[in-house]
Amino acid sequence: MDLAGRELPSGSARLEPYQNWLLHDAFYSPPQSEPHPVAAFVLANRGIGISMADLFALFGSDINDGPLLAESAIELHHPLAEDADYQVRGVIESVERRRSRRIGPFDRITCRFDLYQADDLAATVTNVFAVPRADQDGAP
Amino acid sequence: MTELPSWKLDQVDAARMKTLALLLADPNPIHLDPAAARRFGVADGPVNQGPSTMAMAVNMLLAAFPGARLLSYRARLLGLVLAQDSVEGGGNITSREILDGQERVRCRLHLEVPGRGRVLDGEAVLVLPAADGNS
């Protein structure tokens, strides 16, 4: 299954003021009206039109099988805002087969999520997942 | 290179992971249930979500540069952070430049759990507030 280049279903997300407060607190950050910069990750995760479980199923994995967030990059083109609607578009940018001593063979899957506020690109979140794969001889 | 002030979080809080699981819509039980983390052979306690660990490093940067605005941030997650861990961080400024009249700093940064080693490394670019307070 060739996943690279596949667009993910788009969707939207909004950080209500009480959610913004809770997110600052969950991030060990003093609550304030401007969202924490890493809120971009949360908005991307919640706003893309596919659940995490379904995203990992698309990868041919299961959320309980140990897919890991290996890397993440956030670009903030504008400061984030609470109580604002963000349209989220996503694409699977690349899939690379790798091997590590710790988890054996795995696919390094890069997904990019673009967050738009009223047609302006507000933030880009690029996540790299390490998805364990069975050895071709069937060994885990 | 100028070093960032050292930074420490005394204890990672399992209750905050539960809040974040709801906000992220992340159903992975290893962030909620110590038994699940043990059952999957991942850890002996709830595992902090990656974005929470990433946020800790941003907190360190914003403590070092009050009033600054983060423009970009790249993090590699190298190890697990567990409930009740303490987390320590550091880094350095690798470059400074003036762009459009604003000072930008680029930093390398890292976090580690004492006794288990490095859990995150990364880099970030921030724009500093103007001397008159307007960023």
C-alpha cells in the first residue's frame, strides 16, 4: 500500500477558552489568553478529519501496537488564538522503511498538517511516526 | 555560544496526562492507566504524551526569553517521560540576527530525565520582544 502523497480528510478544530486554560495547565504553563505554542499540535490532532486510531489503522498499525511519535516540528506563521476556528488539512508526505536495534524494522511515516484561520496559513505541524513492522521472515 | 539558564520540572503529574488525553482526543491507554503501560511492556507507570514533553522545552525557552514569540520548533523524542519523573533542561543560543527590525535567536535545546538520560533534543527560533515592549 503506497501511503506517500495521500491526503487525509480535512476538518476543523477550535480551542474554547476553558480548553485553552486546561491546555496551559496540562502543559505546566501559566494560563493566559494566547494559547501555548504547542497547542498547534493539539489543534492539528483534533482538527484533522480522521481519528488517531483510524490514522494508525491507515498506517496498517494499531494504536496499541506501539506506534511512536518520533519527531515533531511546529511552524507558527501567526500567533495562535483561543476561540478561533482552524481548518486543518493533512497529507502523508513520506514513508521510509528503517531498522533500529530497539524496535527492529519500522516505517518512518511523515505527516504534515496545515492549520488555516480564515484562509490564512496560521501554523504547520509536521509529525514523524515510527510504526513497528514485523520482519519479513515473520519474526516481530 | 551563550548557554540557556538551566531549567527543571520537579515532578511529572499523571493527572495532567489525563486532561491532555481528553484535549488531544488521544485514546492510547498508556497515558492513562499504569496497568496498560505495564501490560504493553512500555513502562511501569503512565507515559507522558510527546506534545507535553515538547511543551516543557518550550516553557524552558519562554522562561529564558520572557515575552518572546516562538516561530519554529523541531523536536526529536528520544526516550519516555513517566509520571513522577523529574525533568531537567538546557541548551544554548546558536545564532542571533536582526530581521525586519526584530531580533531573532536560534537555540539548540535538550531535556533529560536524571538517571535515564536524554529524552528530547531540538532546536527553535524565537523573535524577541522589541526594547519598547512591542514584539
